[in-house]
Amino acid sequence: MKRIGILLLVFCTCFIFGARAQAPKIITIDVPGAGTAAGQGTYTYSINDTGAITGWYVDDVWVWHGFLRIPDGAIATFNAPGAGEAPDSYEGTVPYMIGPSGAIVGYYEDASEVIHGFLLTPYGIFTPINAPGAGTGAGLGTLPGSINSSGEIFGAYFDSNSVWHAFLRAPNGEITEFNAPGAGNGPGQGTSASVNTAINAAGTVCGEFADSNTVWHGYVRDPYGRITEFDVRGAGTGSGQGTQPSGINSEGAVTGSYIDTNGVNHGFLRDPDGGITKFDYPEAGIGAGQGTIGIMINAAGAITGTYVDAGGVYHGFLRAPDGALTSFNAPAAGDQSGQGTVAIFINSPVAVTGYYADSNGVYHGFLRLP
């Protein structure tokens, strides 16, 4: 572990984002030790409002490791205690989100391929998170996805029958499990949670559930435990199709995507009152697996996400609160099918993080400054 506690404390006092009269700038992020083969590299995933970034990197023997990048660019790497590190095991540590206070949540896979959640405090203290009902076999376990300013953690787990269930973890460690009323109870079905900002400061969460036909539907759960299920009109009703929320902001607005009957993705914005606006990036492809995917929404209502063009290439986009769409690509991103730029997270100062695959299929993180 490289100065993780010190770096986590330092970034809390660093604020680098202000008004800028300049064009957006994209910075490439490569963690020392990241592998250089196709599929390896650096995956930058989330950024908080102070500009601290977390994500993971895949080394040259296919082990996953976490990292923290503070606003001045310094990088600390870390591994959850108990994470597997055998060569070619595809085990290791995968951080998903860094919260407002600097706490990081994610998961690690142990040497038996069981998945465990973790919380890493700004002081460098690791706490494992295992939902009481989580399965203990290979490929099963607990996956925390997001944390709010109060320290509440939202996530999901696979039980011993490979059924999804959602959970909330209170700051004192108490875990509450819940399921959407319409969720199925077969393998791969159940109630899931997004792995972006899917919990806001009030404790309202958004996620998706798969019914008994493995069709996806959205839900919002308020702090009192009341669940509202919803579908975007036009979403497909076949297995693997449907509505998939991804992020919620402080006002309760939700973004995500829906998959139509042809397997094409389309973005949506659901306002706090339940009204839904659909959107598609003009250059998005219209074939199966292509289209527009809304991923994250900030406090002002700006959305970031990814669209896949007709050639299978990925591109990042920003949707302004007024609906204006802007595309962007990391300068070194590849332009072949399966390559390109994947935008995932946006903070309130409108900085965006994600990752891109270059022309050799190697991954690199990026930070797009406004």
C-alpha cells in the first residue's frame, strides 16, 4: 500500500475545479504497474467533487488492483486484505466509487473466487462488507456500488441460488436487504443496484430488477422504504431487454438506458415527479448492442454516458441540462469495433472520468476537465 491514508486525507483539502475560460482538456491516466496487453491497463471509474478519482488497473499477470488519484495527479495503489493475487486468476480489488468525504467502496475477489464488498475510509482503514444472505461459492457474494455523504452504502448481492438482492448498509454497519415487488427469484433474476451514484444524500436509491422472464425494469426506493417501479415506454419485453437505471442526483432525477425489442440502447432521464425524457446521440448506431447509454447525472442535471456507433466504436458524450448533446473522444482512443472512449462518471464541476481502449486494445483512464 503506497501512502494511501496520507493521500486520502490530502485530497480532502484540494479543490482544483473553478470557472475556466478554455476548451475542455482530456488527461490520460496510466497507473504504474498496469499491464500493456490487450484488455489490461487502467480503468478510471469515478470522481468526487474535489477531483479525487478511483478505479482499478489490471497488471501483466491479470490481477486487479485499486488506485486513488488525488487532484495534483499523485497516485496511490492498494489491495483489499484477503484479495486473491494468483497469476492469471482474474482476482483482485475493484473500487467502484469515491464518495464526497473520500471513502471508497467496491469489491474484491478472494482466492476461492468468492466476491466480498469493502469500504476504505479516508484514513486507510479497510472494512469488508458481506451481506448476510450472500452466497459463499465461486462467483457469488456482495457488490457495493455507491456511497453517499452520510456514509450509507448501496449495493447488491448474489445468494446461493445466483439470485440478486439489493441492500443498504447504514454508517453503523447495519445492513437492510430488500427486493422490488416484481423481481423474479430464478438464477440471474432479482433486484440489483447500479454501480455509479445510485444513492443520493437523502438516501433515495435507484436500480433495476429482472422479473421472472428476465426482463429488466427500473425502480426508485425512497428513504422510508417505499419502492416505485417504472418502465420507459418503448423498452423491449424480451429476456435481457427493458429499463436499466444507472444514476440518481440530489434532486431525485434518474438517468440510465433502455433496450428496445431490437436490442438497441437508448438513453433516458426520469425527473423526480416520474416524467421521462428519452434521448439518443445522433451518430449512435441502430444495431443490436449499439446506441446510447446514459450512465451518470450530476446535481445540476448534466448527464454523461457512452454511445456505440454503427461500427461498434465507443464514444463519450455529455448531455447538458437543456438537452444539448456533445460528443468527445480521448485523443489516443482506437477507432475499431470494441475500442474507443467509455465515459462513466461526472461530478458537479462537470469533470468526467472513464477509460478508453487504444488501437492495441490496451485500456487507459482519462479525466476530461471542463
